[in-house]
Amino acid sequence: MPASLLVPVLAAATIDFNENATSRDPDDRRGPVEFVQALGVERVEQYLGLLTSGGPLVPIGAAVDQARGDAAPDTTNGGAPR
């Protein structure tokens, strides 16, 4: 994973961890450790997928357009001029 994606992926993972890891008491480390150990590839792919919706990942065609300086068509108003 590129280092530039690490921060947003960890942000998503941290939220998931805080909401879903269970601790039986304040000194319990087993519950959080088991949550992390049980993470599958699918879950990490979901974290990466979140970066495509308003995050740093964009489809290849859009990235090429941005690099060339082409503006994407404005579809917020049905394509009508403002």
C-alpha cells in the first residue's frame, strides 16, 4: 500500500475498531487484539474502497483528465449552465 493512502485507511480502520472491538473490562486487551487479528482482506478492501468516494482515489480516466487539466463536466445541476 502506498504511504499516501495509509492515513485515510487508518482513519477508516480506527472508526471501525472503536465501534466494533469489544472489551470486557478496562484492562482487557484480548478483545481488541482478536478484532484486529480477525480482519480479513475483504475488510481492508472496504477501507480502500471508501477512499474512492470523495477520497484521494479516483478512476483512471478522471486522473488522466485532471493531469491534463481537463475539467470534468458539471453534473450537479443536470449539466445546465449556472
